[in-house]
Amino acid sequence: MQEEELRKGPWFEEEDEQLTAIVEIMGEKRWDSLAKASGLRRSGKSCRLRWLNYLRPNLKHGRLSGEEEKIILQLHKQWGNKWSKIARRLPGRTDNEIKNFWRSHLRKKAQVQEQGYCESFTKSAKQEVYNPPCDTISITTDGSLKASDDPLHALKLSNYAIANSPYESRLTDWASGWLEEQSEVRHHGDCPSLDLCFCYPVWNSEDSSHTSIWSSSGSLWDVV
DNA sequence: AAGGTGAGCAACCGCGGACTT
DNA sequence: GAAGTCCGCGGTTGCTCACCT
């Protein structure tokens, strides 16, 4: 019953004032009880979001500067979609703002890259056995991706799928965090190129706490 | 002038982890 | 230690507005 009464959608000015007043009294915590105490018909989550992304003092509103854009691009390259982490490096900017910026920015960039990629492959495909990747992946009527029957093409698609899967992102998140703690990285002897390089941290066999990387009890493998 | 389209943004949702009881 | 609650994060949705045809 209570949940049905909760308001959703855009905030009114009076609601903002009410929220600001109650946050000044109660502080930025216990959002559920804060929401109830305020008399606002909003969830604690909604109040928290509104406060953090819009009402919080010292927030910068408006377009991101060229310098900020540069920092975002650089940090995204380094950390990936760690928006809150990136936002901490940009005082006055919220993770939501940065995420929205990136989405707009990335969409454009991806379109340009894809176009260039297809064009260059289409040119060379006339001379090579290999067809352009753009031809190996087609979008079916239900919106899903379909690989060509050629096993070589299917392999390329599977690599693409792995690289964009939750497993991969979790693995890279985990690995980047873990590798930050390591001072030295060794490269597999058969690295054919930088793109295909297999790297691993130097293992200290005397350190009993790290008997095996694979025995880690973290949540890395707990994917259903 | 009207309709279509895409960009930008605010807000919501679901999940996982931290914290509390 | 288990269960419940809260919080934070990243992904997604939907609205508004400007621009184009």
C-alpha cells in the first residue's frame, strides 16, 4: 500500500526545498528514514539520487569543459565504466553526469570507428580471403547478432562476444584491481602482438597467503 | 506548420556488498 | 553466523528540446 503511494518522476521545486531542509537537519544518511521524516512521498533511494545529482552544494551544472572531457576520456581508458571512481576525480561532477556524457560521446565515436573499420575492410576484402567483420556479423529480425557459417568468422564473433560479456568485464575489473597491487608483470613468451599478449603477475611462492591465484575465494567465478 | 529523429539529461531499476540486528 | 535492511553503483528508460525534412 505504502509503495503504491510513493511518487515517481520529475521533482517539484517544493519537494527540492523540503528535501534540502531535511538533509540539513538529518545529514546525508539513512535515506529511508529521512524520506519518511520529510513527509515527501518519495523513496529513500529517490531522495538520495536527487540530492547527490542535483541539490548537493558545490555541484557544477552545465557543460563539461574541454579539460574535464580530457580527464574523463583518459580515466575511462584506464578504469572503464567506473563512473563513481571517475567522478571522484572531478569535483562538482556526478557519476550520472559523466556516464551520460560518455554515452553520448561514445555513441558518436563508435559510429565513426565502425564506419571507418567497415570501409577499410571492404576495400581489402577484394584481395584477401578474409571478409570484413562487418559482413560476418548480421543483425537478425529479433535484434540478436548472428555469425556467418564460416568457422573463422564464427571465431571472430565469439571473441567479440567474450570481450563484451559480463564474465570479461568482471575479470578485467578483478584483474585491474588485483594487478594494481602487484609491482611486476611478466609476459608470456609467445606474445604475437600487444593485442594478443598474455600477461601475468610475478608470483611469490614464499608468500603462503597466495598459494594459487585460482584458489581465490572471491566472487569472480560466482556467475550464474 | 507538422511530424520525425537524435542528443542530452533526469530519474528509475536491479543487483551486490556493507552494515545492523 | 544468519537474516534483514540500507547504500552505492552501473545500466536502462523515458522525457524534453532542438534540429531537420
